[in-house]
Amino acid sequence: MTGTSAFFLRREDLVPLLEELAETLEVVAPVLVEGEAAFATWRGGALALDCENPLASPMEFFLPKKEVLFRYVQYSGRYTFSEDPPRARLIFGMRPCDLQALKVIDGIFGADLPDLPYAGRRRSTIIVALNCTSPGEGCFCRSMGSGPGAEGGYDLLLTDLGRGYLVEPGSPAGVYILRAHQRHFEEADPEDLREKERLLALAGEEIIKRGPSLNPEKIREAIDGVDWEEAGRRCLACGGCSLVCPVCHCFSVLDQGVPDGERLRCRDTCILSGFSRMTSGANPRPALGERLRHWYLDKFVYIPEKTGLFGCVGCGRCSRVCLGEVDRWSLFKEAAE
Amino acid sequence: MKMDRSKKEADANGGTKIGRAAGAKPESYLPIQAEVVDIDVESSNTYLLSLRPMDEEDELVAVNYSPGQFLMVSVFGLGECPISIASSPTREPLQICVREAGKITQGIMAARVGDVLGIRGPFGNGFPVGSMRGKNVLIAGGGSGFATLRSLINYIADDRRDFRDVTVVYGVRTSQDLYFTSEYGSWQAAKIEVGITVDMMDASWKGNVGLVTSLLADLDPVPGTAALCGPPMMIRAVARDLLGRGFIEPEIYISLERHMKCGVGKCEHCTMGRYHVCTNGPIFSYDVVGDLI
């Protein structure tokens, strides 16, 4: 078995393969939770692979909404600290847009002064990605260059060919899985690779057919022309967009417990009014419109300056949850092609 | 020897226009423990705390920093907040100046000698002390913003001949709010011109009353490089005044204050446009942030 070739996994072999992997790793996969597809620890049974990409992105397993940074225990005025080691985990079914989000976060949390909790999880997570052959309604990954086919960033890449999956390794860890579980895999037929290209091209056309695409360069130029004060009046400041965005990563830190306790890190969002407010009461971005503008500037100007990648991956989740019509479709109609 | 090394560190750390955290290592969010070894009362609501790292391996933290850098200070159970370093790396101990503002600063001020605080850092770029050498230096502070400038003033005082004319102007609300009053004499002895002013007159005050800019009119500093820290209104007024005197925007350095949760450019609380005040700052030159403050 060589590292560069492609393989075929029969449909009925997927669950047995995951069962084997789950013997040594926590396997996270899209499953139905109360009728909705969500990434969760897989405990056997059916996978929710024929649904739209779950609203809660798998970034949760790299930057959890709430995590313990460390525990402190006091003994006669001195402290001892403990941190949890990262868990060995495999994420199955991660879509190309979310893979792109991971690359963006690598450029922020993995660079300069690396964020150790993130870096630890990144190192101990195996990614089995799934190409998007049936994109969701609000997806515009094609405009953002993040899909529907994945380019790198995975250990294994699957493409659903109907009767089974085309499997391509993207890292030594991926090759190792193919070797260790080789009884489930057979060499792919060259026709399977052509079928993959055909399906991805179809998916790309499907995305275009569903609606105008939003050129990120045009959005960037359009930001200054938006009436942000007016947009601020429509926005409900619920923070829903940030909660579902796989690139949003604002956080807050707080302690719980005296004299022993935990220092927690929780998701936060720059959309909320108190986000930048100082103890003195001074607030550098008091108006909601200003905060919305900052949200878009960060994704389309500042993050690209820092990482070379757009801070929006075209997953469309923010539009799915926006109740105030301040999502990109409403704000940047003119930037649509 | 210590002073020479600190000087080199400080010169190497500070000064990049858009710098990054200097002494900080890639690390987790675990603080080191520092013992409070001394507490001075600077004003009714401000204490100067001297800290000593408890573990030998952390000792360098107490000298490896630049004037203008800050620490994330923890009171376990209450949380962590950014506090600028008030001491100079040329002098031990490491000191922070804390004014009562919220629950964490109250927690820091409730500490007694022998108590333990957590510290992470130093973070931020610091003043460009390397490029300030050989120049006239004007230092202007307002209110509690003076704490970070005291680090720079003592740094300059300890290496005085490397700098040309040095002028300090400092304004506070009332004479009760003045910090570091016992040190003004030593600064003057080091040939640093010191001007102090208060907003509100009281019986014990015999000095100037008025804005910091009124001191500039009196002292008439020669153009060179400037370090500013204080309320935005004061910063704008002083910067405008200095530009009128022939100072240039890239030589006016401003220390900014923002809400922060991480200190390492991740949490996004301190963003100011494209900059993170924690890693790109907190020292910015006026040409970079003039229209943002």
C-alpha cells in the first residue's frame, strides 16, 4: 500500500472501520441529536452524512465553547496547578469549508505565540474529511475558494461515490490508518477518481445555480459603503453569527472557585456591547454598527492580512441563523456577481 | 552586570513600530507564582506592589522586560487582568502599580506581604528605548497612566548620559492623586526636568494648576522623541501641542489601554482596527494610531 494512491471503501464497511478506530480513539462524527445533525462523540449506530453540514461546526473540538484552562489548588497560600492533557481523537466527516477554517485558526492560534490548548488538540486529532457532493442551500464555498472539494489539511479524504467512498490519504497518519485497517480498503479504480471530479464539478455548478456568489474582493471593497448605523438598528446583537462561525474565536476567561477552582475559557463575541468595555467604563466600540463593521473587517481585511486567508470560509452558517438581516446576503447585495 | 543585560534586553525588545510580545515564551495560560514582598501606598486608591517570582527558574521574569511592557496579573478565584510594569528592568524588585477599578484590582490590593499572585508575561512591545537613545525625550503622563512612564523615567535616569534633554510632565486631578512623589527629587538630581500640575486646587498644593499642555508651554521642550500615557483627551491635546512644537508623528509614542483577556493576541478583546494592543502594542506611534484614539 503506497501513500499517494487512492482507495475504495465499500459503503457497508464504513461503520465497521469506525468501530475499529473507536477502540483506541474518541471518534467524533455527524450524528442525529434530537433530529438535527451535529458533530458528537460517535457511540456506534447511524451517521448523519446525508444532511447539510451541521450548524455547530466541528471547530468545537479544537476550540470548545467552554474549557478548563487549568485547575488551581491552594495549600497554605501557595498554589499547585494542573492541566488536562489533550485527548486522542478522530473527527470524521469534516467538510472542506471547516478544514479551511482550521487553516485560518492555525494562522492565528498556531502562530507567533501558539495557544497551547489549541496546539495540543490539533496535534492529537486525526481528521477524516468528507468532500461536499451535495452542498447546502446557503453555501458559497466556491466564492471563498474553500470547497466543494478539499485541498489538503486532512489525514484522510473521503468522497461519496454512491456505492462507496473514494479514500485518499493526505498525511502519514492517514497512510497509517489505511495500512492498519487495510482489510476494509481496496485499490481504487481510475474511473473512481474521474467520478470524484465529475461529482465535485456538479456540486460546484449546483452552488452557482442556487444563487449569486459573493466575491470576497468585492465584499472587501463594499464594506466602506455599507450604512453600518442602519445595519446596527436591524442587528439583534444576539451573537448567533459568531457562535456558529467556524472562524470566530473570541473568548473570555474567568475563574470559578475559591480557594481551589478552575480557570475557564468561554466563547465570547465582539458583537456584544460589553466585549471591549474597560473596567473604567470606557468602550472603544460602543455602537452596534461599529461592532458589526469590525466583525466584517476582521474576516475580510484583518485576518487575510495576518494569515493570507479570508476569515470567511463560505459555509453559510451565519446566514442560516441571522434574524436581523445583517448577514452578508443582506449587506452586500451589490457585491454579488 | 545585571543592568547591562537588562539594558540590552530592553533595547532589543522595545521599539518595533508594530512589535510583538518580547519576553513571552510560547506557553500555556498557566501563570507563574510571585510573592508580594512589599506594598507602598501611592494614593488613596493606588498601591505599588513589589513582586518576587517564587520559583528560581522564573527569576528572570523580574528583570527581562522593557519599560512599557505589561503583565497579566492573577488573583486566583477572581481572574486575571493586564497591569503595566511600573519598575525599570535596571532596578529590582519587579513592581506593579494598581489602582482600584474592578474586582480583580480590588483583589490585588487586598493582597498582603507574603501573599501570592499569579503573573504571566511580560507582554507587549515596550517603548523603543533603543531608538530613544541620543535624543531629547519628552514624557507626558496623565492620571494612572503615569505608572508605565515611571518605568521609562527610571530606566533613563539609570542611563542618563545616553539621552539628551529629558522632560517629564505629569497631570492629575488633585494633589492626593500624585504617584511616586518621593522620586521626583532623584529624577531632578539626574537632570530630568519635572513639571507637575493638578486639575483642582487644594490647601496643601502650592504648585501648578491646569492641564498638562500648560506645563509644555512653560517648559518648552526641545523636539525629539515623546512617550505619552493617559486619558485619550489628554493624549490628543498633548500630541497636537507637540506636533505644533516640531515633534514628528513617528516619534510620538503612545501607550494604550484596552480590555484584555489573554495578552497574546488570541482573545480579540483589545483589537483596535487591525492591531492587537497586547501584541502590536501597547506602545504605538502617533502616525499609526493617531486617528484611532
